[in-house]
Amino acid sequence: MDILIIMLAGVVIGNRLFPRKYRKSNERLQVICTALLIFTMGITLGQRENFVEELLSLGFTSFLLFLIPAVCSTILVFFLTKWLMNDKKGRN
């Protein structure tokens, strides 16, 4: 919740109060800060002892969390389409 409040405050300040002449400088600063954040996160993850094993485990779990809903929704859409399209054909 705190993050959303801070983001909302940033949007309001950027939209209403921040001078337009500093827009390009602000964009560059945001890119630099984002790159620095990603770099430091990479350093933190690289220092973990079992990072590769954890990454493989998380990758497999993420794949399953993608695969199961995708397959189930595809099957559901297939049967619903077949059922609803047959219902429309019967009316005509």
C-alpha cells in the first residue's frame, strides 16, 4: 500500500508540479536509476549460494503455473465455442 501511495504522489507531482523543461533530465535519471537497481539486484542474486538450483526450481514452478491454466482455459474455450456455435447453428 505504501508503494502505491508513493507512486500516486509521484504521478501527481510529475503531472502537476514538475517543470516541463526538466523532463528530459528526469527521464535520463529514471533510466540510470532503473539500470542501477537492476544491476544491484543481479549482484544480490549472484551472491546466493544455491542460486542456480533455486532458479531452476522457480523456473519449473513458473512453467507449471503457466501451463496448467493455459491448457485448462484452452480446453474450456474449445468446449464452450463448440457448444455455443452449435447452439447458434441450430437456431438458423
